[in-house]
Amino acid sequence: MPIRATKRGAQRTPLGDASHQVLVCGASFAGLAVARELRSARARVLVLDRYEIGERQTSACAAPTAWLHNLGLEGSIRQTFGSLVVHTPGTTARWPLPWTFSTFDYRELCRLLWAQRGPDAAFETATVSGRTGATVHTDRGDVSASIIVDALGWRRVLGAGPNVQPPNARLSRGLEVHPSGSARDLELWIDRAVIRAGYGWSFPAGDEVRVGVGSFDPHDHVKQPTLWLAAELERDAVRYQGNWIPHRLRPAVQDGVFFAGDSAGHCLPLTAEGIRTAFYFGIACGRELRAVLEGRQDAAGALQRYGAFSAGHRAKFEAMLLAQRAVPRLHPRAVDAVVRAFAHRGLSHWGFRHYLEIAPPQFALPAPPAPAQRARRRAAA
Ligand SMILES: Cc1cc2nc3c(=O)[nH]c(=O)nc-3n(C[C@H](O)[C@H](O)[C@H](O)COP(=O)(O)OP(=O)(O)OC[C@H]3O[C@@H](n4cnc5c(N)ncnc54)[C@H](O)[C@@H]3O)c2cc1C
């Protein structure tokens, strides 16, 4: 698929009134996962984003390697890591991981994910501004669909009531720079001299390194800490990328709309890992919608089941949030002790296995059948 620059000015013609069965707003991790899941349903799916697919990277782009493999996205992998190096002012420890993390190329990942869509799925660039019932308002006119998915990220544009606004909402914030260069290790810094409540990171990705700082407190600025960390690591502070990150679950269904990824607060508190959870909940949402499109359940059933699925993860998300609140309050020597303890393989493997289970990569399997396979299966039945 050619990646064009986002349409501007006169190119932003009205979207027209073609009827769509499913309207997916947001073409990043969550939205593209939903669209992929619908490929066998032969549904008229319209995906909207204010930017062309893959044009604007939204994160440091590190995810468990198995998730990328199970989604057929291994072609986007830049570098793979079997351990995590964690620094505090008092210690440095290498945590052995029971599974690997990989950094990937955002544009290529989005391209590979979108390539797995169904034949009746289309994409348009449009900025979504709100919704009235089943009609979504955009800068290119109104679009209606019987099923609407908000995968627009933290702002939850299609939610009821006023949009989520920082700094008073339950949001973290992150900022990173992407200098050219290389490094061997995935590294984290838990250091109050860098950021009061949060952490810094350096994620190498082949020929670039993503260096940034995240704060769990939306009032704390992250630009100076990011510049400081980049300077410490002798990296150029170039190619900035930053965003707000919700750190608490929000209702995954509301007023007939499905929410997946950051719009539903699906990013994990403490680690701010939101890519695999965006895939995970996007797939869960897509499976329910597929059942609607194939006549196996009605939309009300899908809303109920998907809402319950997401809410069923509340205890795990709340436990991560408790840890997020506790870590900045720990005495620095206690932080050192915990960081050192995780250098032991037994504890690290135990902890990271449980952590992966919150959104396990096996969930991506089996892949949704391709449209042709489905037709063949029906003929054989
Ligand atoms: C600096 C930083 C680094 C991070 N690093 C990692 C990491 O390494 N690993 C990890 O797992 N998580 C990371 N995260 C978290 C992760 O980026 C998010 O949780 C994840 O991107 C959520 O995916 P999503 O598809 O829900 O939303 P997003 O990726 O935010 O996508 C939302 C999409 O909606 C579009 N959009 C938004 N508003 C509109 C609108 N009004 N109209 C039309 N389109 C719109 C956007 O253009 C975008 O394409 C990081 C976050 C930050 C800020």
C-alpha cells in the first residue's frame, strides 16, 4: 500500500454518504486490530484517522515479540531483547526476561496490519470531532454506521460528556526523542532526580534509539527530564514524540459505542505498556463485532459481552495502578532492593510471566480466517 501524506486543503473532499456497517475511528494499534479481525465478515468497514496510516508514531514501539509474531507483524521488528537493564541512583541490575521484547518500525507495523484487512475495508483521512447518535462528525462531513468503534486514543472523542482533559484526568504523560545511533540494551531509569513519579527509558531500534521520560503525574513536565536523559546518554535531542497516556480503565462501551485501546484506558498502569493491550482489546472487540456481522449475535449482545470482557480485567489494572502509586513513595533503598531482587531469574521470570498473562500473546490466535478460507469452509460444510 503506498503511504501518502495526509490529505490537506482541497483534497479533503466530503466523505459522502455511502453506508458503512462498521466505522472504526482511529487507525493505530487498536483500530487496525479491530479492522483486521473483521476481514472474514466481508463487512463494509470504514477506518478514519486524521493522519495517513502509519504516518505519526505514537510510542517508543516496544512490545512482546510473541505478540508481533502471532499477528504476522514480525517484518516490522528492528531489535529484540531478552533482558531489561534497570538503573536507580543506588544500583544497576539486569533483569532476565522469560520472553523477549522487540522494538519495531511503526510505519511498517501499521502497513502489515492494514494489509490483513478484508476486501471491503476502506480508509480515509479525516479528523473526528464528535458524535450524535450513530452519526460521527468529521472535518470532511458526517458519517453514519450501525456499529461505531472509538480507537482514537486518550481523548476518547466519541465518549459521552466532555472530552478527557489533562492535567486533571487520570493520565500519565510521556515524551521521547529519536536520535540516530545504536545500543545493545533495553534500559530503564527509576530515579527521582530524573522524574519524581515515573521513569526514563532508552529503547534501541536498529539504527535509532528512543530516549524518553514518562510521568505518572500529569502536572509534572517531562521535556527537561527528557533533554537531561538524552544529554546524559550523549544522544541528540531530535525528532520529538509525546502524548498523554490514560492509566485507569474507562468503560469500554458507552451509549452504543465500542472503545478500544487508550480511549478505554487499556494502557497498563506502572509500565505504560499500551500496544499489546490495544491489540488484545481490539481483537476482543473485533471478535464480538464479527459475530454480529455474521448473524451470530445482535449489537446489544456484543456491547454487553465486550463491556464485561474489558471490565473483567479491572482487578489486574487496579493492582498495577496500586503499584504505580506505591513505587514513587518507596524509600530509595527499598527501590534499590526490589530492583536487585529482580536480577534473580526465579523472581523475574515469575513476575514477568504473570505480567504477560494480563494480555497474553496466545489471545491473537487463531488469526481471523481470510475471506476466501471462510467461503471454502462454508462450501465444504
Ligand atoms: C512517549 C510514549 C512512549 C510509549 N512507548 C510505549 C512502548 O514502547 N510500548 C507500549 O506498549 N506502549 C507505549 N506507549 C503507550 C502506547 O503508545 C499507547 O498505549 C498506544 O499507542 C495506544 O494505542 P491506541 O491505538 O489505543 O491509540 P493511539 O496509538 O494513540 O492511536 C490513536 C489514533 O487515533 C488518531 N486520532 C486521534 N484523535 C483523532 C481525531 N480527532 N480524529 C481522527 N483521528 C484521530 C491518531 O492519529 C492515532 O492514529 C507509549 C506512550 C508514549 C506517550
